[in-house]
Amino acid sequence: MSGPTIGTHNTHDDAGRVTLFADAIGFCEAIPGNVRGKVAARLSRARARLGGYRVRVCRRQRDLVFVCRRSVWRITGTHYVRVHSGRAGVTPHRGTFVVEAVRVATGAPEVFLLPHRINAAFPPYVRGERWFRSDRWAWHQAADEELIAWYRSRGFEVHALGDVNTPEDVTGFPGLPWEIGRGFDRIASTIDLGDVAYLGHAGSDHPRLRAQLAH
């Protein structure tokens, strides 16, 4: 393995600490409220220690935040695919944050998909709303698969990372050949993944997950 690292972390709203533990990271439940200001403030000290990172906050679902090291990727565009509108008292609206980029060293196009799917969508359906949760989870997976197929058909390397609330025995991203993660948080890619590591929780109820790209 000789490529950059990619990672994901659900920071459990404001409980977790934002840490720069990979070259590209997708954060879920990043920070409530004024996300851009708080994340930028938290990252500023880490930037000085570890090098420059670009920060992109999903304006239409502000708990989704993507960061990447400037020396590795140049971000060329972002957009959001809204999957469903949620339900009051059950879940907010959910979708996938899409970040298009170019690998600085090669000029190759790559795209990062950052979803946060609805939870408790599988047996024993611990939060109720069985059909609602399972249906919305399936909608979200289908939307992610359409994105994967679209970008792969156009020559992009595709990386998916986030909290997909997927049981250990269920694949989160069937359209990608490599997927790691034994719990809700997953990393998947068109590029071989190795050097997989679960890191500390950094104050969250989710551990940080990191993998290295083969190239």
C-alpha cells in the first residue's frame, strides 16, 4: 500500500472531537448549528500541526462535512442528493454529499460520496417504524448505487465513506469492489483498501475508521 488514507467518523453531534486522522475524512453528525464556523475553528489548530486541509460543509444537510489534504486532492465541485424528507419525531431529511476532486499527483478524477443513512432499519427494529425505516434505508442505498454507477461509467475513481447504519453481515455499497468496516461506519472504494485501522472514539460513541488506498 502506497496511496493516501481515507477515513470516516460519526462525531455524535457536539460530543466528539474533530481530528485529522486521514488524508480525506467524511464526518457525520459533525456539529449542530453554525457548522462551518465551528468546524473551521476546530480544524485551524490541527491544520497548523498537520498541514493544510480543505473543508466543505454540506449546506443542505449540515451534519455532513468533508475535509481533504490540499496536497493530495483539489476539490472541483460539490452537490447534494436528497433521498427523503424524513419524518417529524423520527428522523431529519437524509441524503448523500458528493464531493468531486482531482488527485493532485496524477490529475485523475475522483469522487467522494458521504451518506448518513437512517438507523434501526433492520431487525429487531429497536426504534419502531419498521417499514418506514427499512424503506428509507433501501431508498438511500439505491440512490448511492446510482451515483456509484454514474461516476464509474465516466471514469472516476469512487470512494464512499460514512455512517450507513448497516449491520455487520450486510454490504453497504454493493457497487464498489472494496469495502471495509464491521459495523455501521463503512469505507468503500474502486481502489483496493488496506492497512485498515479502528482508532479511538475521540469523545464520540463511534470509533474513527481509516484505510489506505493502494495507489
